[in-house]
Amino acid sequence: MTATNLPVLPEVLLGTQSADQRPLDLATEGTQRYVWHGAFGAMLIEVRDGAAYVNGQRVTSMAELRGPAV
């Protein structure tokens, strides 16, 4: 499988497993997390309190970009 056709499985990240370190659980109450494998590598996508974050950086929504409705 290549990075472009990996199955989309929420809250699951499989990779090389070290016997010394347990894999981190991506599930946290109130936060949804997904790991996206793209052409430029993996990125972490989170949704916290209705706002999206990619690799820890907040993503501006289209509603915020458009400004207040007139």
C-alpha cells in the first residue's frame, strides 16, 4: 500500500512498534483526532470545541474568513 491509498480509520495509527514504548491512544474526551497520510507525510488533524487544528495550528474557517453576515 502506498500513502495515497491507505484505509481511513479514525483514531488508529499503526507504525513501527517499539517494545519499550506503548503506542499513544488518539482518543481523548472532547477531542477528535485523525492521522492523515498524504504525499508530504503524516499530519495530525484535531477537532476541539468545534475548531479544527492541523499539527497543532488552528485552521481558520470559511465563516471566519468571510466575516460577519450583513
